[in-house]
Amino acid sequence: MAHCGPTLKGEFARTVNLTDMHIGWVFTRTVRNNAHAHILGALKTGITKIPYKVTGLDFDNGTEFLNKAVIKWAADMEIFFTRSRPYKKNDQATIESKNNHLVRRYGFYYRYDTDEERAVLNRLWHLVNDRLNYLTPTTASITKNAREAPSVHHGHFS
């Protein structure tokens, strides 16, 4: 997720968000830019901070993720690349929802481009992730009745 404010000019921070689609566990890290070295560093850190084995990653077709360094690292770690919705090459509904719910809610739409700002965001993510992972129940939609209103979902807590 880009923290570019109203303009894409120059260098600005990016936030990498890893979200488990089944239990809702999150890991969030802000990096300097979307260079593959920074993204790979965030992925490596995220994999070590998640308290269980990660077996798959699901992301869009951006070159910050689909590059030789990330592909080799994932292969070495036996992590497979998946798609969240078939035939939608640049549409990752789960992470886009989490970007809005988590990154934009707590990090806002401001521009962040200094080391100090990235450090503050990473301290913030640590607290937000702990709150979401340990103290906030999550629900997952398991059925949807077509006769009910579109917003009615029957779910379970995880």
C-alpha cells in the first residue's frame, strides 16, 4: 500500500500487509519504497513473526512481488503463490479490504517519506497487529442466503 499522499512523485513509504484469510492473523510492516529488496525484507520478517508455518502467499501481479529474488526465496521456503479470485489478475479482494480496514484506518492517507515517519508507523503496526491478533474476534462469512438482504451473512467467530 502506497503512502504517497496526493502525488506519486518522488520516493515514499509502502506498507506490506500479510493477512491469513482463514483466521484473520495480520502482520504489517512499512518499508522505504517498493524496491524488491525492501519488500523481500518485509516478507522475511513477516514469515518469522507469524506464529505458524506460512504455506502460501496471494498478491497482485506487481513487480515488487513477482521478481526473481522473491520467487527464489518463496521456493526455498516452500511457499506457494496462489490467487484469491480466479481470472481476476489484479483484484485481491481480501487484502484490499484489509488495506482499507487496517492501513488506511490507522495510517491515514498522508505521505510518509522519512526514516522517522517509517519508524513511527512500524511502532504503530506492532500495537495494531497485537490488538487485532490477540484481542479482536474476527468473523468469516460461511453462508449467504440469496433471499435475504445482500448485507446479511451467517458467519462464525475465529
